[in-house]
Amino acid sequence: MPPPESDTSSDAGSASHGAAAAASAAANKDLRSAFEAFASFGSSRNLAASAPIPNAAATTIDSARFAKLARDTGLIAPPSLTIVDVDLIFEKCKIAKGTRKLDFKGFKKALQMVAEKRQCDYSHVVAIVVAGSPALTGTIPDYDPVIEKLTDTSLYTGTHKNRFDPETGVGRGLEGREPVNTTSNLANLVSRHNPNKTLGAPTPPKSPAMSRTASTPNRSGSEGSLGSAPSSPSARPSVFDRLTSVSTFTGSHKHRFNADGTGRGKEGRVGDGAGDVVSDLSQITRR
């Protein structure tokens, strides 16, 4: 005996209603996923898919990300819906006055107003949002051969070359700025005029014959006098050698260096204590 016709129709209606409810639940789940993707875009919650953090989904969306959702998904369709209309819809659906935030409930209400503005079904707007995703945009610099040449560390010379690693081109930091050989002793410096002579080496004293010849003017212009040019560049010490020869220093400067030209340090700057203390006024006045 076949079942009554009323029971058959009720079963079919229940099945169709159940299928519609399942489809609505699936669409609502996809819509929430799209909402969370745009709400968390650009924040600390926007992490790589390979290392997600549980319970990191955003629960609200601000006006800037809502406008991005409208642009990236293609909801904006002038003249029926413009970016100004999107901002006005957001203001009407936000959580509270002054918050500038939308929760998921207010987000669905905003999509309903978008559907009314575009004069289409709400399901059509939901399908557009679910099919879209946040778009990554950025500025890509143009290739410039001049800039490429100026930033190529393999072409650097001098001190600039020592500041970068020759293989990787990465800066060496403080290590590339410090001198390789530090000189704390004047005797270790080499004269640029005579590499075999150090600046701290004392100049050999002149013989009496040389001093007498140098002090006597030669009016006839004979060789070996002041009136004539020296026979070779090494005949007379250069100005640099004379200024750095500690044997010619006088006064307090003379006591700052030893006989071999090395500095005496603090000992050369502090007196021996014999006449530093004035115990009587007669020590510093004339009688």
C-alpha cells in the first residue's frame, strides 16, 4: 500500500529545507572566512600559511579594510555603488558611534545594503565576496644602470673597499672603519721622503765645517754655499724631517722625548718635583 500523498510532500519539503539550510551554513562559513581574511590583512595576525597561530582570526574590520574588500572583490560598480557609498554604508552599520569597527553581524548587514544599492540579490553579493581575496600591491623600483654601478661594492676602491666584504658585499661595520695598523709610537712612523728613516730617529749633528760653510754667505756663487742649489735632494733634510726631528726640540718639548725619539708619556709632561713647590716668595721674585 503506497504512503499517503501528504506524507510524501512533507518529506520532500523537509529534504529541500535541509539542503537549503546546509547550503546557507556553508555560504555563511565561507563568508566568515573571507571576512577574517580581509579583517586581519596587514596586521600581526596576517601570518604565513605554513605557521598559523590558533585563535588568531580577527573579529572586527575597520573602514580601510572594508573599503579594500569592496575594491579587491569588485563590489564597486559606478555609478550604482562608489567608494563614497561604501564609506556611508560602513558608517551606518558600525558597532557604535566613534568605534570605526564592524563585527560579523554588522558586516552582513552592510552587504545587504550593498545588494540594495547595486539592485541585486544578497546571495550574489556574498558569492562575489567569497570568490575574492586580499590583493597584495606594492612599488617595484625600476632598474637603473647608474644606480646599479654606484651601489656595486666590487667597484669600490681605497678605504671604501675595506668597509665591505669582497664576496657577499655586506658591510663590515666597525671592523671596516678601524685602521688596520694603529701607531702609538712616533718612532714607528716612516718619513714619506725617506722610507729608510723613521720620524722619531734623531737627526745626526752637523760637523763644524758644514755649520761654518752654511753660515758664511757666498757672494761668488761657488758650489757648496747657500747661494747655490744643493747637489741632490738628500743633501739637506726636508722641512717635514726637520719639524719632526726630536733632537731639535727645545724647552718643555725637548723633555717629552727620549734620546732615541720615543715619547716619555706622562713622565715627560710632569716635572721632577725639584722646583715645583714654592716655599718662599724669594724663589719667584728678584732681589
